[in-house]
Amino acid sequence: MALPVVAIIGRPNVGKSTLVNRLAGAKEAIVYDQPGVTRDRTYQTAFWKDREFQVVDTGGLVFADDSEFLPHIREQALAALAEAAAAILVVDGQSGPTESDREIATWLRQQSVPVLLAVNKCESPEAGIIQAAQFWELGLGEPYPVSGIHGSGTGELLDALVSHLPAMSELEADDEIRVAIVGRPNVGKSSLLNAFVGESRAIVSPISGTTRDTIDMVVSRGEQRYRLVDTAGIRKKKNVSYGPEFFSINRSFKAIRRSDVVLLVVDAVDGITEQDQKLAGRIEDDGRACVVVVNKWDAVEKDSHTIYDYNRQIGAKLYFLDWAKRLYVSALTGQRVPKILDAVDEAVAQHRRRVSTSVVNEVLEDAVSWHTPPTTRQGRQGRIYYGTQVTTQPPSFTLFVNDPKLLTDNYRRYIERQFRENLGFEGAPIRLFWRGKKMRDLDRDSVNRATKV
Ligand code: GDP
Ligand code: GDP
């Protein structure tokens, strides 16, 4: 899976590396793991909405100066740009446009890559707009005022940026569903993997994943192909000497991040543990579709209450995943194993589903009629103007309101429940974003307070 690359370009000291760290959430730089390719540029992975990409700091681009090492830097920038899906030209809002900026801009306009203009060091919202406006002259379209140090303005910049990048789902072969099988040791992950492989029997091919020691396996059922992510991670313990207690949660987190849908495998005999809860929390945080697979169902002594008791226990402990389907299976006997891929298909369809704005607003109107937003002691009442689904994977909705502070957590949860009840989306987490009419101003105010000099 090759992620699209975003090249950060600009003369030295404008704040490129600060901005790169900000966009990548200051995660550690990853070493590009491609056999035979040496790269001395630093790539960092970044995420925004449903997009994932790599940001590369080109290290500074100067045309006028001809000191000895500059040709090398320029070469780096050119090489980075050659493979980039988009570029961000960073300029310094406090110093205003310089001759170097103009030269770089002129050159960038001749390249075929889309370019965004980030005017950095704009901590002050009022001054920032004026500082940014000076850069219209570069002819690169709208200048975005940002502050790499404080993070302000980067949301707008990223929104504009990701419109130039392919969605994650488009990065993969479209017909492929990426499935991560995660769970504690000994819950039956490799038994399930073998069951899938046995069931599909068509193509089973190991494919190298994103790093050298991950192996994905592709199986197919009918027309549908499933990429089982990081099967090496599942099987590893069999030929490695660490004890059965070894459990690489980070490896599981990586697999979750690379998947469309996660099979969280838990053990019916042991019940839900803290490790299961950690994984569940991450699945929800990352916005992945999910199916909870309760394995070893054959080993449970059952009476007429058993299923009820289990559902209650699991529901209480995995409350983050109350939207996920639960399947009681046995990898050993094969009971209900074929249902797992059916549930995967359904969860993925829900994860990708889009509902029209009119349907969203019908649900909202109804919800508000049943239960109006709360009023503060000062007599101010929350108002929801309208809502719309902004993205899928996971399905995300923006609700435009008079003032998000007036919509209490309780009320928000109520609306979320109404969305669930009326819109379904079983198998997919959903997100609600509450946006005030004047949210922009509110954000700016808080930035302003933080940077008051
Ligand atoms: P690069 O050479 O373009 O990679 O620039 P750096 O990221 O190393 O930053 C150069 C200088 O600008 C450093 O002293 C930073 O602290 C400063 N700087 C970077 N971003 C900002 C910002 O958003 N606001 C302000 N005021 N200074 C910044
Ligand atoms: P993993 O560590 O999660 O990959 O777990 P394994 O697939 O290696 O299974 C661990 C142990 O549980 C093995 O001894 C399996 O035979 C056993 N096991 C796996 N699935 C089932 C099941 O559905 N029922 C029962 N009774 N045992 C199972």
C-alpha cells in the first residue's frame, strides 16, 4: 500500500519542520521500509478524516543562493516533488513575501502537482488574515494562515489538502476488504484464520504488507476478496520463543489502523479482559468497522439463559462497541464461522453508507420534537439548525448549532442514540461534530488568549 506523499516546500526557517510535526501529530518519523531504496528524506505518516498520507520535509528550497550544499537540498526537494500527490508551500507570515518565495512560487506554478499555500507564524487570528492576504500575489490561490507552533488554522489547510488526495479506500484495490483479526493470545485467531483459508480455497496468496515483517493474506469468497492484514502477527508466536503471555498491543494497533473492518476475537470461556477492552477502545477511536467474534462457544456449558447472560456481560464490558454485531462461534467445530464473513460484508457496507441530508434532518427534527435541547439558568437554549453527513468510513455528521456549549453531553448522547435507532449503521462507529455558527470566532479567541503578548 503506497500512501500518497505530500511535499512540504519553502525557504529555510519559515517553519516547515514545525509544521510537518504538527500535521503528523508529532509521531515518530518512520523509516521507509522498501528494499533497495535508500532515502534520506524524513517521511511521517499523517491522518486527516478518512485520508492517510505521508508528509515529507524537503529541507528547504533556495534558488538565489549558490552555496555548496544548496544544490543537494534543491535536488531533495525536486525528488520529493516528483513523487508527491500535492505540495504545501510554506511561507513566513511575519516577514511577508520575499524574493525567494516568489521564485519558488513561480517554479511551483510550472509543476503539475497541486500546491497549497500555508502562511505560517500567524498566531494572531486578526493579524493572520492580513498577513496571509499579502501572499495572494504569489499566484497560488488562497493563502491559509496557520501556526505550526500552536496548530491553529491547520484544520482548514488539511481540509483543502485532502481534497487532492485519494481516499484510503481508493488506495486499495476497490474490490478488496481489509480485515484485521485481533485479540489476546490463545483466543483462537489462527484457528479462525485457518478456517477462512479452508473455507475460501480459491486464492490464498501471501503479500507483503507495509513493513518487511508483515504478511497479508488474500482469500476470496465468491466475487469478494478479503485481505487478512498482518497474518504474520497472528502466527508469529508459533515459531518465536517468547512465552504465551507476550502480546504486542502495538502490532494489533497497527493492524487495526490498516484495516477496513476488525474482527475482535474474544474467548467465551475466559470472558472479557482488560486487554480486550483496550483493543475495543482503539477500534472505536480509529473509527473502524467491527465484528465481535466470541470464540470457543463449543466449550461453554449452555442453558436457556446463557446467551442472555453473555450478551449482558459483553455489552457491559465492551460498551465502546455496543454498535458492533456479536457472533458466537467455534473455530473448532466450524459452528457459525461462515457467518463471520457475512457480518464483515455487512459492517463494511454500513461503514461506507451515506444517508441524504433530508433523511438526517428528518431524524433531527423528530428527535428535537420529542426532547428539546436544554436551557441554561440564564435562559439560553441550545438550537440545532441542521445536520448533514460529511464523510463515510466512519459515517460522520456535522450538526450546525447556535452554540455547542449549550448542547450538554447528555443531550448529545440522546441525539446519538436517535441517529443509531433511526439510521442503523450496525457494525460501524458514527461520529457527530457539533459546530457553532460562530465556532470559528470561538476558536480564534482561545488561540488569541493562549498567545497574548
Ligand atoms: P524550517 O527551516 O522551515 O524547517 O523551519 P523550522 O521549523 O525549523 O522553524 C524555524 C523557526 O521558526 C524556529 O525558530 C521556529 O521556532 C519558528 N517557528 C516555526 N513555526 C512557527 C510558528 O508557527 N510561529 C512562530 N512564531 N514561529 C515559528
Ligand atoms: P491464537 O493465539 O489467538 O491464534 O489462538 P489459537 O488459534 O492458536 O488457539 C489457541 C488454543 O485454543 C488452541 O489450543 C486451539 O485449539 C484452541 N481453540 C481455538 N478455537 C477454539 C474453539 O472454537 N473451541 C475450543 N474449544 N478451542 C479452541
